[in-house]
Amino acid sequence: MRQTALRNASLLAVLGCAALVTSGTLATNAASPQPSSSSVTCAQYNRGGTDFPPLPTSLDPTCAQPPLDMVGTPGQPSADTYGWLTFIAMNWPVVKGRCIADSTKNIATAPANPTWLSYLQPDAVFVPSGRPAGWCGTPTGANGSGRSAALAQLPPRVRALAAKHPEVTLFLHHSAKSHDLVTALNVEQRRHLTGGMRGAPLTDPGLKGILDATDQPVTDQNGRFVRYTVAMNFDEYRYIIAKRLWTKSGQQAAGVLKLPQGARPGTSGPVGAMEFKAAWKILGKNDDPTHFFWQWAIVYNDDSGAPSPGVNPVKAGLVGLHITHKTAGQPNWLWTTFEQTDYKKGFNNPNCPAAQCPPNVQTAPTPYIELNPNGTPRNKPVQVVAATPPTAGQLNPKFQAMLGNSPWSHYEEISTQWSGNLGGPKPHSLGNPILETFVKQTVPYNCLGCHNFAHDKPAGNKSDFSFQIHAQQ
């Protein structure tokens, strides 16, 4: 009964219904955690034990482990603090070949080499034949642990180019955030969640706006498309392998999925399922590489396997990052999103009037082609304007200061969404300007509401808010 009510509440969040407009004052008016005059480690904060634990005062080795959950009194301050500590832990330098954080190094001083980028991408797990790639021995990440899982998924001509550049471990294809949401929403239409009537049409303009947002490229001020990657952590990977979810028969046998949740704070146990969705900008004119975590990358645009015209490899800078985490206290996941602080310069022309540069309007005609054969841009830039207000404004300078001169000091948290005391998402509206550029904001849009539509494919079972479960065999 509770799950049914939650699904209905999540759907109402997408539709913008008034049922989620009000909630208790505890979530929104809780006092912000106050720094202590004495030293506080990440481990001390994450153990909780008080209503409003003091913030960590420095980045020590205990910050290399992601928090198991929000701690202290539930509210937006504790959610946003969780978000920053998770961002720091998952971007902590990795142990080469082991895909775990290196506690002997420090994120503020060591070369940027994030742990999450060593994790497997879905293309290496949901393979068309054979078994998925092994964990860490052959990841698709960029941390020196091998490239075979990534290379195996590349079209032949891209693979040939990659062979000439052994230093490259990042291969960027997807120029749209995801096509999965379109499919999922169509499935939900057939499952009658819009009103309980068979064949009920999806007529709400807010849902149409979400559909528009999932398959359109974002063009930066240099005329280049944003690319996207997704990945999963070990707890989620192990669950997929145990249930053979990379196969249709495994999905059918599993039924409705319940991905693993983490242990409670202050205990020892699993982290719980985590997923990562990253947006990458090709660095060029007016971009300062020292303000980005960046990687050499090979970009290509279509399944025919043609590498992108022009210079290749390119410098690809991380410009946006979603981190989702299924925890004991938040079994409907915590939804954290970060942006790079220079993104406005790279995606917004302040001198262009709205009549000529309407905000958040897709500019590339179909079929989507990024560059001319000579490597010059084809498309007008998208005028990106943030549509949802941040909630972590007071926390951002505190953590950025601890990150020193590292590129990570040029990232900021927009917000972390959580399920409040009435089951609805808080904040009610949340999106990342680079990952949800084209979402229409006439109704509340949020992570939880959209991911409530997630099913595995092709079996069609509810997939516990994850769009990654997609078997090809």
C-alpha cells in the first residue's frame, strides 16, 4: 500500500498536481548544520548522533568513503551536506587497478582521478552476447585499469582510432541525455498510470516537455555537442550479475526489482546501489582547463562508427554530474546534482537578446549532425538558463574552500532531492541546466518523479527507479 501511494505521489510530482505542493515544515525550516570550533572529520559527521552535527572542518582520509545516508534531523541542510560529502568521496583519487578510493592521497592536492570513473558503464554490462565485463579488471573508466571493456563496445573505425591513442580511455558517443525515458513513459501510458483507463493518452503538456528533453543535443557556445556517460557502482553491478539482468530470461525470473540499499549510518555494511550520469563539454575557446576535471576523449556521433570530423582526441571537461544512491533511510534514493561553475560562460551569451537567443531551446535540425566534414560547427549555440533555484548556496563556499586549488573547487552543488515526511520529493522541482536543459518548467519537474517510470527492458518490470536495466540477449 505504501509503495502504491508513493508511486502515485511521484507521478503527481511530474504532472504538477497540488498534492505535492505542501509538506511539513520540518523539511524546509530545519536549522543549518553549524561548523564547530574544533576539528571535525568526515567520519565523525557521518556517524551522526546529534540532531544537527557540525560540518567537517577539513578533508581527511575518512572523506574518501561515501556517507551511507543523510544524518541528523531530516531536512534540506542534511540532504545537501550528504550531497557534498558524496561528491567528494566519489571524486576522491582512485587506487589504480582496484576501483576504490586511495586513502593515502587527498582530493585537494592529488591529480584529479575520480573513483566513480573507474566504474562500469551499462554498455559493458548489458552486452549483446556473452557475459558482462568483470568488475574493475576491465572497466570503461579512465583510471588506468584497462580499456578492453570500453574498446569492445566501440564501432570498428573508432576502435582503430583508439588503437593509435593508448592514452585515451574515455569514448563519448551519446549527445542526448537518454532515450530510455521516452520508452518508459510510453510503457506507463499503456499501464494506465495517467488515470487508470486503458489507453489513456498522455495529454499533459508537462509530460510532453519531458519527452522533448530526452533526445535533443545541447550545443555549447563553441558549436559542440555535450556528451553524456552513465555508470554504476559495485553493489548495483553485483545485484545485476546475481540475477542475470543482462538477459531477458533473468529479468523475467526476477520480477519487480529491488536494488540493494545501504546500511544505516554508524554501522558497517554495504554502500547500496549508486548510479552516475555525467555531462562532458569539449573544451575550446574561452574554456579554462584548470577549472575542469578533464580527460582526453575520442568522440563519435553515430552507430555507423564514423569518428567525429575535426580534431580527435579532444579535451572533454566534466560540466555536470548526477549521483543517485539508494540508502536505508531513503529507499526511493537520494538524488544529488552538481554543476561546473563556469558553465554559464560556456553555454550562455549574455549579449544575445531573448528574441534571438530564446532560453533552453534546442537549435540543431534533424538529423543531428555536430560538425561539417571539415570540422567546423554546424549549429547555433543553445542559450542555457538555469530553471530551478539551488538549495546548497551556503554550503558551496565552505566545501569549495576545503578543495583548495584543485579543479573540484570549481564545482557546486545545485541540490540533493530526498523523500520528505509526506513521501513527496523535496525540493519539489530539481534539474541540472546541462542534463535537463529542455525540460519545460511550467510544472514541477524532479528526479524522483521521472525515475518512477523506470522499467527494465525488455521484460517491463518496475526497475526500482533505474533506467539502466536494458538486456540485449
